[in-house]
Amino acid sequence: MNVLTQLWGSDKVKNMLEVHNISKRFFLPKPLFSPFQKNKEILALDQVSFKLNPGRILALLGPNGAGKTTLLKILSTLILPDQGTAKILGYDLITQSQSLKSRIGLVFSEEKGFYWRLSGRQNLEFFGILYNLSPARIKEKTRYLSNLLEIDDLDKPFQNYSSGMKQRLSLLRCLLSEPEIIFMDEPTSRLDPAGALNFRKFIKEKLVRELGKTVFFTTHQISEAESLADEIAIMDKGRIKAFGKPDEIKIKYGLNKDSTLEELYLKTINEENEA
Amino acid sequence: MKPDISLRKLLAFLKRDLLINASYRAAFLFDLISILSSVVTFFFIAKLFGGKAAEHLADYGGDYFSFVLIGIAFSGYMSAAMGSFTEAISEEQAYGTLEAIVLSPTKISTVLICSSIWKFIFTSFRVIVYLFLGWLFFDLNLSRANLSSSLIILALTIISFSALGILSASFTLIFKRGDPLNWLFYGASRLLGGVYFPIAVLPIGLQKISFFLPLTYCLEAVRKSLILGSSVKEILPQILSLVFFSALFFPLSIFSFKSALKKAQKNGSLLYS
């Protein structure tokens, strides 16, 4: 019985992720010659709250600058919120972040995040040890996951991999530590259409349905959210405008079930502007 | 922020740094050439001065070449300690790997310490190359060297400079570039710490400043133990001075690093250079 099954069956964790009123402001530096001018601030997240059940896929949709990546970085413990908190797998995001780190994973959107002069295998061995895995366990898991993800050559320098292969390596690294919830920042943004399709299929069929992981990803692509997600959050100007199953949100916004997600997205984003 | 260092993690960092550095073979070759060129340069400068410098170097055996070679070689530990912690952060930021590291359960203090070990090992290798070249080609005489007192001084030097290095890394976390501490200590130590000439030749005002620099005590003691074979007892004043610097700077550096790290995580700037 894996950890997720144990948790699922118990009352310990009803929600994989519970976010309560998270807010985050960033301050822009003062102009060089205006020392008396106040710092400009940007409200990146404004009292964001939602819940996500285990084994679900949540897509976070929104325009550029909506706060998607900031939310993802806060939930993956990379930056601290100004206000509010979250519970992930029952752990408090702020006070128990160290215990939480070995149970969550993040797949980056950029090609950075690996040592380009090292091979794929050497990178995986290094990061595996940071997750307190033994060399034998890293070897065993690397073999299993590279087969699963169809990565054929782990011994060439990272810089020589294609974008698609780099993305798969990023996912492989994330899966090494057996995280129960996986955050992904625009996971298919650098992949060609066929590569993106395969990646989405892998997430849905293998990661979630077979391995029982929970996935939270950000995307610009409405079609990606539609094909992959069980639940959708639409975010704009640091606030969650709509959250839930696509059909339920459509009804809530006065659309019928046959309406496209694109119509829902535009209606949600434009609602405040029109008002 | 207590580090969670294990031998396995330490070796993983060493392996990573060795593999990355070994992939830049030309840089390694040019480093060896620069050491050789530096040794040759100071050999001829020493030859030029000959016995004229001997009166100022009586406390160190009277030979300028031995004096300066040890000064240059061992001041490398100061550069390594002052720069390695800052570089550990800025290099990870540049590679884009800091996010992946911060995401792991390994503490940032462990990353910082483990990332700096390679620099100290490589500096030790450079010191050996300096001394070996000096001995092989230029009659550097270390026959009286007291290895145990040299190693004690070396350990204390690394500890006291590391404290300054961690303090310096705190500035880097917040300001990213333009670390005043590194500039102040590194610049002042190279000039006034007795790397190229004994501090006795400096005007009395500058000599007083040199008493506040750990490098002054490090070089004084390491020269005495390597050239004259001084025992631990004979270099006790320098040992106590370095213990004092370590005790003063270490708690300060840990406190400032903790505060800087929290601030960087709060304002979201930890991951960017």
C-alpha cells in the first residue's frame, strides 16, 4: 500500500492541498534619482484560497502576470507568502516546509535547473542524494523511470539533449523522490505538438491514473487545460476568478455545458474589466 | 538552520565540482601556467633584491623568495574562503539550479558548506604546486618545516576566513552584487596583510590596521612554521588571535546569513542573481 493509498483511506488528509488567503506583494526598486519616492508595489496574489483532493489534476489558467508562477513557487516552498498559509498533505507550508519538501515535486518550465556539463545520469545522482536517497535506490529508480519516460541515453551531457528530452529528465528528477503532489510550470511550453501530446498523455494515464499522483500545473493553453485537467482555476490580477470542474463553472457563469473553455476563460477574465 | 551534512552529500558535491571543473581542461592548464609564471616572476624579483631585503626578513630566515612564495600561496585560502560561499550562491543562480536545490530537503547551509569544500581542496592543491615548483626549480628550503603547527594555523585560517565569507554571502543574498565586506577585507589584506612584504616596512599607522586582519597572523605563523620550523608554543600568539577572530565573526556570520536568507525568501529574490 503506497503512502497515498494510506492517506486516502484515512481521515488524516482529506485534501491534498488547502490554500487559505495567501497574499503576496513584490516591491519594485526606487528609480535611481528619486530617493524620496516610495517603492512601487505589485500585488501578485490577493487572498487566494482553494482546495484540491488527492489524485486530481488542477490546471491554473491565466494571462501573463496573473500570479500563476508566484502561487506555484509559494506552494512549492521556494518563496514565502506575506499573508495566509496552506496545508499540503496535512503539513503546514510555512512551519513544516522542511518535512514537506520530500513529498512534493516541481517540474520547471525552463531548460535551466540542471548542470549542463554533467550527463543526465550524473545530474540525477546528484539531485537524488539531495533528497537523501541511497545510490542503490537512485540507480534502481533511474532505471525504472527512464524506461517509463522512454529516455534512452542518460549518459550524454545534459546540454546535448533535445528540449523534449530535457523536459522528461526534469520530470524524472521530480519523480525520483516519489512526491505525492507534483507542481508543473507550463510543462509543455517548449515541446512540439507531438511531444506535448505524449507528455500530456503520460501525465494523465501514468502519473495520475496509474501512480495516483496529484498534479497542479499552470498553462497558457486553454486546450491543454481542457484535455488534461479534472478541475480548473482561472486566475487574473492575483485573484482566483473561477475554480471547479469545467462544467460546473460554465453553469455558474451563465454558459451552457456545450460552451468551450475558451468562452468561459474570456468571460471570467473580461468580467471585471466590463464592470 | 543547523546543517544536515552527511558524508554522502559532501562526496556528491565534491564529485559534481570535480566533474564540472574537469570538463574545463584548458582552464586547469592555464591555472598551472599562471602559478609557474608567478613563481618565476618572484624568483627574479628576489634575485634582484638579493641581500638588500634580508634585514627586513630576519624573522623569516632572510630569504625574500621563500617569504613571498608562502605569502602568495597561502593567501589563496583567504580568496577561497571569502569568495567560495558567495560564488556557491551566484553560480547556482546562474546555472538555474538553485531552485532545484532549494526545493530539496537539503538545507541551504549544507549546500553552502559542501559547495565550498572543492575550492579549499583546489586551493590546497595550488599551494602544493607553488611549494613543489619552488623546491624543485628555485631552491626553496622547507627542510625545517613543522607540519603540525602549519596545519593548525591552516585550519584556524580557514575557519576565520570562512566566517567572513559567510558574512560576505549574506550581502550577496540581499544586494546581489557589490559586496563591501569582500572588497574591504580582501583589498586591505592583500595590501596590508604581509603577502608581498613584511608589515614592518609599513608606516606605523598602516601597521596598526594590519593588526585587525586575520591574514597578518596567518602568514606570520605559517612562515615561521614552514621556514623556521616554529612549534605550536612559539606561534601561540598568532593561534590565539585567529581563535579570537573566529569566535568574533562566526556567530555574527551565522546570524546575518539566517536573516539575509529569510529576507531573500520573503522578497522572492533568493533565486535570482
